[in-house]
Amino acid sequence: MLNKHKILDKLPKNRVNLHLFENIDSTNEECKRIDQNKEFHVVIAEQQTMGKGRLGKNWSSPGSGNVYMSIYSKELPKNIPLSLIVGLICVKTLNSMIKNDSIGLKWPNDMLLDKKKIGGILVEKEVMGKDINNIVGIGINLNHPAKEDWWGDLHKFGIHLRRDELINKLLHSYIKFYDNGISDWQELWHKYCVHLNHEIKIKHNNNIINEGIFLGINADGSLNLKINGNEEIKYEHGEISIEGIY
């Protein structure tokens, strides 16, 4: 079981509320039910019955020592691509714990290890009067039954035995980013991207609408695609698929 005191270690307790659940419908949905009285409300569950991913997809949440958490906070300045930056925070933290850089990023919000998806980010916005709040959902497979070919986990690294430490590090990094930003985040994101300068396909509603070379991301989180040899197109939304990756 998760340890509340270890998760909150050296975090600003006057700024953070932590809510732990054995079983819940969705940590993101619980954030929408919270009466916010601190800057950050963190909701973590051992198991979700209605976990969700991007584009309305289900997120399998069977328990067994994984990370299902959401962070509820006020809106950040516009045009900050929160899902990409949080993905970067997660990958940097995980790689520091396994002591190598084998975990990478797939646009816009997936974490990969050995060409399999081990985590994802779901950011939602909630309008509260004149305020707009962020709900940042984070799912990381630490010890997950491989029901689908494209799922992976981090079991071989033993991080499922260090969940309190992992969550604590993620929260420290998120609050630091919230307070100070990350000036070199695009350069870092490109460092961990698994498909930079690779052939990709752009999908919309499961239909391929374009394909070309992934040239990288812009400050707003959109991607640049090179097609027909030298033409460049910008995409802000959609999915991508990459040859040879799940």
C-alpha cells in the first residue's frame, strides 16, 4: 500500500492535499468533485474502474502496484503544452531511477520502453467561474499484466516496490515546473523522442490522413511533418503511428 507520509516527504504541505483511494472510478473524475482549498490536490488510486486515456480511450487500471494519479491545480499561462511537459517530467524521473535513458517519449503523451507503451498523460481543463483549472492524469505501468501486445511495464526494474519515492519525485518536479517553468524543455523532449527524424503516419478517427518525416515539436507542442521531400506541415492534434513500434 502507498504511504502518505513518504509521498509527502519534503513537499510544501501548506500547498498540497493528498487523497488516497483503494478503488475509484477515475482519479481525473475525482478531481472534478474536489472543493479546492490548496494549490495542488493529488488523487491516487490503487485501482480504477473507469480509467481513461486520451481521445476517450479506456486506460486499463487493474492495480497490482501501478501508478494512477491526477494533479489538480490552477491554469498555467496559455500555450504551455502541459501533457508534453508532464510526459518529459515522468520520463526524466523514471530514467533517473533506473539509471539509464531507455524510457522514451512518443508524441504527444506516451511513454515507451522497448517499443511498448508503459505510460501516458491525460490533461483536462475545468472551468470554475472565472478560473480554469488543470487536471493532469498520469498512468504508469510498473507491474502490469500484458493483456495487449503494445503494453509494457517496468517490473524488471523493481520500481513497483518504490512507488512512494517515484510519486514523491514526480510531485517535487511538477511543483518546481509550476513555479519556475522549464526553459529547455523542447530540447529535452527531443532528446527522449523515439521517432525524431523517423517516418510516421498521422491518424484522425483511426484513419491515416498524412505521412512523412517527424521533424520535431514547436513551443506550443504541435509537431512538424515533412512531406513530399521538403514541404512542412504543422499538426496540433491527432495520433501518430511509427513503423516498428507497437
